[in-house]
Amino acid sequence: DQQFFRFKSVDNRQQCRPTHFQLRNLLSCNTRNDVYHANGPVVTHMNPTTRSSRILFDLSNYSSSSPIPYLFRITSMTTSKEILVAGGYSGQYALKSLNTFSNPEPTIGIVSSANNGITNHVHLHTSRTSSTPIAVFCSNDNAIRRLDTHTNTFLDTHPFGDIAINCAATSPDTRLRLVVGDSKSVFIVDADRGTILRELKGHTDYGFAAAWSDDGIHVATGNQDMTVRIYDTRKFDEPIKVLQADLAGVRGLRFSPTGMGKKVLAMAEPTDILHIVDADRGMFDREQKWDSFGNIGGIGFTDDGEDLFLANTDRWYGGVVHFERERYQHGRHEESRGWESRAWGRRAWEGHMEELIV
């Protein structure tokens, strides 16, 4: 077995519950001191270094002042260093600046007012013509929409016929987009116009996860057929690797930041299993596997690639799990053990992952 990351700690005080059983992108992190996770209408910021947390915002009262009187239940979330974007079950979105605390309330808007307008996924990329973060929303009403987060203005809508869009990833140069949805096909589209440039076949069910590596070379697609297909972007004819899930279709895919240690691909199944696959040589032939108890609500790497966080949504054993990159010159058991002495009903625990494994 390979050892790319090792277990560091789990904070059982952090609660994360998926709003929809198929949507598992409820955790995002920038640095090891800034981890964000969602639980219903609430987004929490936690600092694993100081073991502190605070509610960033609570949208429980959103429906009372909204033209669409539905509770804001967060279905997807992402962050950059300057902004957090959350999407809702009833087609809403929320923007929250992370650079200032002067305005504690997020900006609220509507992505889609359609009855089936669930925001299945959202991700951010930087505009090619400015430093503006662009939010890309994947909606269940068969469309992708782009939002300028500085002006809070929608730039365009890209319809996809009768295909609900479940996830997308934009290339590092922001010219192409990888799209998966309620289709057996995977689409490579023009990121500006939404035109389908390439249709990739091979999956036998619907797709719910997509990732594009920072170096631009590899893309990965996760599907309910329990496979992850890896493509080299220089030749989309055939996948260079097909990886198999253990229990269910992979719903979370993340490449580690390029240039920050060995390049790996993290693959989260909806229940119990996290795969960490060696992507450094483009072979995807070595794998580390973490098997624990509980559903997985989201995964994310820090910007330096040194830390990996996972939201375990189990009511009793769940929390935010912290992994750190393995340094082979250090021993595996150098971390201190024991309970944190704080007056909390559920306390953070540090120890060894083997004690959580079922």
C-alpha cells in the first residue's frame, strides 16, 4: 500500500449534512487555517491549527425576505482566497467576501427560478481579462451559468438540451470546460460560448464528478457506473486509465495543486472510502485507500497541497478529518495523542486512523 497522506486529526464538533444524497461538495479550503463547510443553511469557518471555529453566515431567515419563499439549503460550495460561493436547493446562490468582516451578511441571488433549478455544483475561475473571480453554476434545469462575482452580474447561460448538468471543471487557461451530467457522455465545451467541441464516450451511467489538473494535462470524470476515467488532454481519443470504485460511484474528485509535492488525485466515494491515487507520472497505477465509517460530504486540498480535508457526515462519528502529506523522513507516529481539554460536548480527537477504521 502507498502512503501519500497520513491521518492527523478529526474534529467531531464540526457538523456537515448533505442536502441532497447525490451532491457531495460541501467542503472547501484555501489554507490549513481556513476550512469552510456547510450544514443546511449554515456555513462554518474552522481553523484546524487553533482548533477554533465560527459561523460565517446563517441563511435560516433567508426565505422571509426573499421573492422566492424557500429555505436556503446549501447543495454546493466553493471558495477562492477572496470569496465564498454557495448554491442552494431552490436555485439560490450566496456570495460572501473573505477579505473583509465589515459586512457579515452575504449577497443573495437567484441562479434559476425553475422548479428543477437545484444548484448541483459551483466552481470558481479567474477571468482571462481581469482578476475577477467567475462563478460557474451547474443547474439541474439543464444549463450552466456564469456569474461575475465583483459586479454580481450573470454573463451568460449555456443550455444543454435535456441534460441536467451535475458538475463541471474549467481548464487552467479558462478556455475549455469539462462537463458531466445526466448523460453517459462527457462533454468538452468552449468555456466562453458553451459550444460542445468533443463528446467522450465510455461511461455507462450518469456523471457527478469532474476535475481538471492545474498543469492542464489530465482530466478526471466520476460516474455512477463506479468508474473514474482519466484522459490526457493532448489526446482525448481514449482514457489513459480507468479506475474502479469499491462501493459506489465517486462523487468527489480533486487533483492536488501542481508543483506542491507529488501530484495526486483524491477520489471520494459517497460512503466510507477515500482513494488517493498517484498522478505524478501520469500512470495512475499506485493508490492509497482510507476506509472509515460514515458518508463523505466533501473533500479539498489546501493551496499548498500539504493538507487534505474531508467532511464526514455521520451524525455520531462524523466531523472534519485532517490529513497531511507524508514526509518519509519523519516517523508515522510522531503526532501526539489524547483528548483536547475543552468544555465541549463533542471534543476534537487526535490519534491514528486505524482506530476509526471499520
